[in-house]
Amino acid sequence: MAYGPLRPARRSGDGRRPVIEDLLSAVVEVSESRGDPPGSELFPEEELLVAHVVEQRRREFTTGRRCAR
């Protein structure tokens, strides 16, 4: 999976703005991910939060934290 530079949300085929633009102000940045690159790790305090969860939830949490950074 390739990880490229961030880019603005795309408009739909009929020219409408993405829904995210209706939900958040223009000063908010968003990130989307369909997976994590190798080496995506949690901070020690985050590891404690997911120490007893199933692997799928751990991956979701890790992806969310990566997007938040």
C-alpha cells in the first residue's frame, strides 16, 4: 500500500462538496487511512489503553491515533 501526500477531499461526480466540509469548519484538517504502514506504533500510555482488547479493535485504535498525529 502506498502512502502519499495529503490532499484535499475530492468532489463527487456531480460537483457536490464532500459531506465532511458541511460538518467541520475550514480550519479543521482531516486524515483518512485504509491501513497502517509498517512500524506504526502506539505510545506506551496508549498501549495500556488497548492491552486487553481484540486485535481488530487494537488495529482500529492504532490507525485512529496515527491519523490524529
